[in-house]
Amino acid sequence: MPPKTRAKGRKTGAQKKKKNPSPALQRDETRRAKASEDRLKQRLQGLEAELERAQSQGKATYAEMSRQRRALQEELRTRSKQLEEEARGLREQLETCQREAKAEREEAERALREQDESLAQLRAHVANMEAKYEEILHLKAWCPQGSLDCLLAKLRAVKPQWDAAVLRLHTRYKEQLRQFGLNPLDL
């Protein structure tokens, strides 16, 4: 079913035409509108001033943050250079320490070789002496009486000299080992 149509010419309550208000009402209405307009203008000016302050504060904040960022970048560059220089210095120290350690190790090895050679010489000398003592035991030319007591007396006379020589060598090599940071008791 089609919608009903309104009758033409009839107006509802809201659509009715208002009667002309009195001039006093119009003036009152105008005054209120003017006061409302003034309040809105004042509020708009306040908002514009607040916006301007906020923009100014934003610019100041941006400028301060930019300054801080530049200062931090400069500080970072400076710190980076310091760290690079420190790293370079540490690398140089490491290389120096490695060279010194290598030189000390080579010196310690040389001292050990010398000690080994000296010990080999001493062992050869002891073996030579043992051979001579054996020879002495078999030959009686050393002692006219030919007694073993005579031979023991001569050995006792020579023994302190040999002990002193051995002790000096032993002390010298112990001291050399200590100079190279080695413990003689560990060898």
C-alpha cells in the first residue's frame, strides 16, 4: 500500500511561522548574541595565544633537543677516538709484551741448553774421573805402599775441591734459572 500523503497547506507546530517578536526581545537577543560572540572571540584569542605558546615551547624544545643531540654526537665521536687510541695503545703494549716474552723464552731456552751442555760436560768429567779412579785402583804407582788407604786419603784431600766446584756451578745455574722465572726444583 502506498504511503499516505499529507494534506497540502497544513503545517505542523514546528513549521508554523513565528510572530514578529517585539523590538525589546530582538535587542535582548542581539545583546546575548553579541556577548556570546565576544566570549567566543576571547576564547578564540586565548586558544590562539595558547597555541602560539605551545608552538614556541615546541620550537624551544626542538632546539634544545637538537643541541643535546649534537652535543651527544660530539661526545660520542670524542669517546670513539679515545677508545680507538686506547685500543691502538693496548695493541702496541700487547705486541711489546709478546716480543719481550719471546725474547725471555728464547733466553731461558738458551740458558737451559747451556745448563744441559754444562751438565753433559760434568757427567763426562765425572765419567773421566771414574775411569781414572779405576785406573788408579789397578795401578799402584800412586801409592808406594800400594794400599787402598793411601788412595782413600788422596781422594779425601781432593774431594773438597770437587765439592766446592760442583756447588758453585749448581748455585750459578739455579740463579740463572730464577732470573728467567723458572723454579729450579721443577726441573
